[in-house]
Amino acid sequence: MAVLLNPLCLSRKSCQEILLEKSLSLHWPPLVQKRTGENRVVLYDRISGFIWLFLGLIICVMSYRIDLGEAGSPGPGFIPFLTGCLLILLSFIFLVKSFLLSTDSRREKNLWKGLRWDKPLLVVIALFAYILLLPVFGYLVVTLLFMVFLGKLIQPQKWTMIIIISILSVAASYLIFGLWLNCQFPKGVLKF
Amino acid sequence: MEILSNLISGFQITFEPINLLSCFLGVVIGTLIGVLPGIGPTGTVALLLPLTFSVSPVTAIIFLAGVYYGAMYGGSTTSILVNIPGEAASIVTCLDGYEMAKKGRAGPALGISAFGSFIAGTLGLIGLMLLAIPLASAALKFGPPEYFALMCLGLTILIFMARGSMVKSLIMATFGLGLSHIGIDTITGQPRFTFGVPELADGVGLIPLAMGLFGISEVLLNVEQKVKQQVVETHIKGLLPNAKDWKDATPAILRGSLVGFLLGILPGAGAFISSFVSYGLEKKISKNPELFGTGVIQGVAGPESANNAASSSAFIPLFSLGIPSNSVIAILLGALIIHGIRPGPSVIQHHPELFWGTVASMYVGNLLLLILNLPLIGIWVRILKIPYPILFPLILLFCIIGTFSLNNSLVDVFFLILFGIIGYFFRKLEYEIAPLILAFVLGPMLETALRQSLILSDGSFTIFFKRPISVTCFILAIALFSTFVLSSVRKKKGIIL
């Protein structure tokens, strides 16, 4: 592959450069991320590196306890143990690399700067509230409230618009999944 | 002749009303999500998978495959008209496509991308038919060591092709492997990493995982943006390319088809990389490379053909080896398993209706896409005007119901949200998700193959070096890996961390 890609000057780097030059991104609305030397996400990399290291250790310990088996007949813990070891090795390499790259923490890019970080948090809270309330009040009521809340969340739309779309989507989803595909939605105390 | 008679029976399957309808719906939904940025083919295929549980496997695969290659068609529309790629494989189409649109040549750009896609998709299908069968019969002779070696090579290529950092991609693949170990061990029946949760006995579901990582996380990333939606105002006239356009574009279409076809077979390469390689190739062999980026038709025809050919050839490893080459195909593989079909080289032999029905439906689907795309382009553009605040609650609702309907279980929905949050951080920290999904799907197969090989060899790893196919795969994997490590060492402070 290296032979195939490099003569065309199309390493992964150049793919990224093309994206950056043209300010193109895969997100909607378009996220324009400039990736320059001082903007690397080194601090975040270090944190995630330690999380991977920790996770690798946990996998190793847990799979060791399951049963590694013998060489001729590997037990159920054997492959997970190898996976854990690999994760430890990779996170170690990753951490070493992130520490070798010197960084000035004051110039570190804040991944949430200029963004409305409260919005995803609210969406997540709404999602958890949804699965907690669903068995209590039933599919139709909770889903309708969920849709109305989300409709108002990022850019308040007109009430009539939100209510129409919410009712339509709840009705359509109930007809398709609840009635046609026989999905057993929780009914809750309201019995519908 | 055998191929022809098989293909005819494939067409008979495709023309059954339910299959024709699912093919039509598949390509329409595919075009729609291709047009809409912010929701890609992987998320959509995962999202729609539960809808297919009540139909036969062939109808399900026809539908889901339609979504996949339909997205490749749709993605180019927004690239050309508004400089926003609908999905990753159409990014490079922006470079010349949008420039052509600015010069008032949006029509020919859209036209050539639709015709190029059609030609490349069809050529890719012929390749798929000719290559999948001999490969499957060769693969029937594969034992566990060959499979293990092949999957290792596949994962190495996947990581090599990854867009961002290699170490990060490797970590993601390892994490995917780790997730695949959760659940009851298939050989000994012992629970692993289930933490006493009964729902985890069957392991983490592919659907909550894929929908969370691709669907929910995308929504979380998008709702924090302050950018307002662009207003799309375009007038298109004259969709048919003229004689000179055809003369310029035809060689590019053919080259793009070949590049896309070859790269589509490789794991991880797929539509995205092949579109870039095709663009690079066109620029390199052009007499006027400096004109690229100013609106030359080859820059649209090549990549658009490549991504469609790649989406056809991506089915080759799925049907002949049972190995997915990208995350959409990985979900299709999951769909086969859910429908009770054991993926592997015997699929074509044991379920000829599935293979030939799908192939024939792709011919029909490509034609439908050509018909749908050209006259209806105005409608697709109008869809871009749906505001995101209205779209995202619907995406969330669909993710939740789709996941819930799998087992009528709220625990699955909990995992969906959990993976959504994890996926959000992965994307923030520039971890690529595709290696995770592929390793997750390959994990159980990889593990079974390794353990069976070791049982065969009585615990000796030398078994992998005694068989010619596995040795070749390992040598290729090691060679690939070392070229990569060497080049990143040379760069030291390069972009590849």
C-alpha cells in the first residue's frame, strides 16, 4: 500500500492537509479545526493515555482471574489477557510520545472553547431522564415530552411547529414499531 | 454461462415486489442521508437494521446495501452545490465540483458524477461477480490459522489506512477487541467481564454500540456548535454533460472505477481513501495539473466513480470470506448473523439467493439512483433546508427506538447512551471510531480462529509459519507495519503521533 499511495503523494498527512486547506470537515454544521503545532491536544492525550493504561491493567487482572488455560488449550481468559497486555503496551507508547512532545499548557487548545458545552450535557440528561421515566409514565407521554424538550433546546422553534412535529413523530414511531413490528413499549401507570 | 443463469435467478429475486420495494426504499433513504450532512451511512445502516428483522435475510441485505451505495450517490450533491460534503467519501468532490458550480457548471458536474457513479458502480458489480466466487471457493480450504492470519493482515491494513494517528487507531482497535470479549465464552461457556449483569451475558450489542458511537455522539457534537445553517440557494440548469465533458471525463471514470474497485476490497480503505487516491492519480497524469482545484471535470468524475466502485467491491470480502472491509459492511455482517446466516466462504454456496439477489438488486439500484438523482436533484437540495434543531430530536428518537426494539430492553438503550457519550469524547480527542467497530466484529472470529489453531498445533505458535497462506499474510502484515513505523520515526515530529 505504501508503494501505491506514496507515489501519488497521498499519504494520510496529505489527506488531512487537503481537508485543512479547504476548511472542510465531516461535521454539520461544519466544524473548522485548525491543527497546528501549538494546538495539539497533548494534555487531553495524556489524560486519555492514563485511562487506557488503567483499563489495560484492569483487563489483564480480570482475565487472569477468569482462567488463562494452558498453551495447548487456551482458556477463556487467554485472549482477553493478550488484549489487555496490548492495550497496556500501546498506551505506554502513546504516553511516552505525548510526553516527548513538549507543550506549553497555556497554549493548549481548549476543546470546548467557543462551544455551547451545556447543550450536549442537557441532551445526555434528557436521554437518561427518558429511560428512567419511560417505565413509569409509558412510551407515548414520555416520548412526547422528550421531543418537545429537545425541540426547544438548541434553537427555540415555534411552539406549534414543535408540537406538530413531536406528535407526528411519536405517532409514526408508535405505529411502525409498536403496532407493525410488535415492539413492547412500556405502558407505565397511565396504561397507554 | 453459470454466472449468467445465476444472475438471471438473482434478478427474479430482485423483481419480487417486496425486494424491489426494499431496493427502492434503500436507495432513496441512502441518497437522503448522503445529502444530509451530519448523519453518515454507518449510523443509518445501524439505525435501520431493526426494521429488517421481520423480513427475509435477502430483503434485509438488499435494503441495507441500497442505503450504503445510495449514500455514495447522494454525498456528491451537497459537495458540488454548497461545498459541504454529505459524507466522507465526497470530500474530495468539493475541490473541483464546487468550483464548477461557481462557474455556473453545476449541472454538468452533477450529471457527470451521477453517470460516473452509475458506470463505476456497474463495473464494480461485474468485478464483484467475477471475483467473489473463485475467492470463496479458495477460502473454503482455509483453516483457522489462515483465517487468523488473514484477519491480522486485515486489521493491519485497516490501521494503516486510518486517517489520524496510528497509535490512536491501534488503541481503538484493541479497545474494540476488548469489548468483543464481554459475554459468555463460546468455547467453555464461562462468563467474562459481565459484572453480574444478566444482559451482558450475550455481550455488548453491535447495534447499541454502532448507533451510540456514530449516531448519538454525532448529535452531541453538533448541538454544541454555534454556527448557523447555511442558506442554500442554487439554480441548476442543463444536467447533461456535453461531448467535450464526456471526452475529458470518460478515462477518469474508468481509472477511478479501477482504483476504487481495488482499494474497496482492502479493509479500511473503502470509499474515502479511494476517492482521494483517484483525485491524486488524475492530477498526476493530467497534462495541466495546475488546473485541478479550479473546476475541472476529471476532478469530479474520477473520485465519484472511485467511491462507487469501492462500495461495490467492499462486498467481495463480505460474501467470499465473511470478513468486513469497512464499518458499514461490518454492520451488514452483523445483520447476516442476526438473520441466522453464518458468514464465511460457504455463504455463496449455501445461500445463493442471498448473494445473487443482492448483486442483481445492486444493478437495479444503480439504475434507480441514476433515474432518481438527475431529475429529482431539486428535491434533494430542498431537503438541505431542514433545520438541524428539528432534525436532531428525530435522529435521537430513532436511535432509541431502534435499540429498544432489538430485545425490548432499556438496558440496551442505557448502553446506547453510554456509547454515545464515549463516542463524543473519542471524536473530541480525535480517536477514529471505524477501527473499533471493525475489531469488535472481527474479535470473536479472531479469538475462535486463534484458539482453534493453538488446539490444532498443541499450543505451538509455529503453526502460523508452517502454512503458506498464513505465512504470506503475516509477512505482508509485518512489512506493512514496519514501513509505517519507519516512516513515522523518520518524520519524528510529523502529524502522525
